[in-house]
Amino acid sequence: MENFEFVSPTHFVFGKGAEEQVGEKLAERGAKRVLLHFGGQSAVKSGLIDRVRASLDAAGVERVELGGVRPNPEITLVREGVALCKEHGVDWVLAVGGGSVIDSAKAVAVGARYDGDVWDFFETKRQTNDVLPIAVVLTIPAAGSEASKNTVVSNDALQMKSGYPNNAQRPKLAFMNPELTFTLPPFQTAAGLTDMFCHLLERFFDDVGAVPVTDNLCLSLMRTVRAEAPRVLAEPDNYDARANVMWAGMLCHQGLAGVGRHEDWATHGLEHELSALYPEITHGAGLAVMFPAWMEFVCDANPERFAFYGREVFGLAPTGDAMADALSAIDETRSFFASLGMPTTLAELDVEEGDIEKLIPTLKANKGEPFGSFKKLSMDDARAIYRLAL
């Protein structure tokens, strides 16, 4: 087990009607004026935004509003949010939505107390503790951003998508009502389940040996996501299934499932370039394509690890041939994603071989060379993995 530091300051309010406590809990923490940050029209049409407004009003917490966060949130709207916070003296940022809204809110909170351009933090990864506190009403379980230290934002002008990790931007409050997810479209639910599962894969496969306590957390969560996935898709208003998925999504990316390990994150880097080039690509769908391709390329570095994963998660019987067992585990992973309705090739995402060279410069700028942990990768390796995914 490697040395680690772990911070988890988030206060969770979980269950039916959780969002109705937003105003009360924020007022208890001294909030006077919040930036209410949200996405498109679904949260408005469902009445959720009105309920949050009413909760804030009842507690005497003022608000400034900024909607319009898109999937793969973009820096232009973040800058607008930063300006609003500074202009109106905002003291909390309240995100109502999924991972994209929360990531945008985190970036706003970081930039609100900074004199320069907030994109500086994404370029330099410079740490700061001077961050507005963040609260979250979660509507899409997937990214785990409601408790994680990470945010990922796109810069369309640069055709870049970049992450910024900082423990100071972990949300202080997260309101999680599984009922808010009942009406999610099946594709969005499936993409979220894929994202959760891939967060665990990034942690389980690295260059560290066995870390039983952490490994077993990962494996248990993988089995849970795999078991609940067909149930939640077949019964979208099944409260218990939605609750298990919502809590699992947080645990998959809060960080606890990776302590003592180096983690890998090569595949997320490879996918980020896809959705930076084509923002219409859903993150989970891109991961469903890229992860099996990455697995095929790197499994020779430690086939026993993949074979172990196949036994523990998919119940595969050992054959005595570790490489054959590893390849079977990869096939099962691809089949699992396909069973959720996820794509299995880049062609299904309208990505062509001619696009590969467009991805490499920003991949190198974001990840450096070599990158990854399970197996160190070069840019030529990245090209090969993209080709495997075609």
C-alpha cells in the first residue's frame, strides 16, 4: 500500500425530499447569497429549480442564477459565473444537476476569488485554498463529482478538455434524492453507469500490487453496479435500485476506492480528447469504447490482474492460461457496456481514423509523455489504442 492523503469533507443529505433541506442547511452554514447554477430546461420543467428556490427563500438565502451548462461544460460559461459571483458578492455556489453542472460550479468557485483567468488553474494545476464553498443537488448519478476533488472543463477555442484536482473544491454539502433520477432517459442512465464502472477500473488497474482493502472496495462496487444496471434500466422508478446506483456513483469517484494505489487514468485522458474534439460525445459512451481498447493494448503487462478481475466481477472460471483469462475478462467488459446500450466502436461515434492525429497534440499537452500507470504509454501507443477502438 502506497502512502496517501485522503480528504472527505462532504456532508451528505440522502433520501426522499433531500432537496427541500437546501435552504436550511445552507443558512446553518452562514450562506447569505448563492449562485444557483444549473443546466438546460429539464430541472426547470420538472419543478426542481422552483423547489430549490422556495427552500432558499424560506431560509432567507438570496440567490443569483446562471443556467445553461451543457454536457462537457465549457469555460466561457464558467467565466460568466465567476463574474456574477464577484459582482454580487456570492458566498456559496449551489449546483443543481449532474457532473457537468457540478464541474462547472467547481470551476466557478475556484475562479471567484482569483484575479486572473480561471483557465490558468487548468493549465498549471496550481493549488489554492481560496475557493468558495460548494453545495450540490444531484440529479444524475455518474461522475461522482458531488464528493470528488476533480473538475473537468472544456475550452472550445483551444479544442481542449482539461481536469483540475483540488481538495479545496470538494463540495461541502450534497443533497441526494434518488427520486430525482426516475425520469432520466435510458441512454443517460446507461452512460452514467458506465462512467461509474470506469472510475473503478482506473483505480483497480495500476502498477501497484495487491492492496486488499482497497481492491475489495473496488470489486464490491463493480459487482453492485453490474447487478443494479439491468434492474434500474428495466424499472426506472425502482427506488432501491436508483438509491444503490446513486450512492455507488459517489463511492466510485470520491477517492476512497483508490487509496494506497497510484491509479492509472490513461483511458479518461484518451476519452477526454474525443469529447473535446466532438463535444456531442457523451463521456460514458466514449469510455465504453476506449476502455476495452486500452485493456487489450496493456493487458500483457499483468494478465494475472485482469484474470483476477474477471473471476471476481464476472465469475469467470480460471483456465490455467492467464492471458486467455485476461482476454475473456476484457470481452465480458465490452459485452457489459454493450448490454447497457453503449457503443463498442469509435465508428459508432462518427470518429474516423483521420481524426486520430487531431487528438494527439492536446493529449500530449494534457497528459505528458509517457502517461498512465499500469503500463507507461507513448503517443504512438495512444495512436494504436485509438485504432483498436475504431
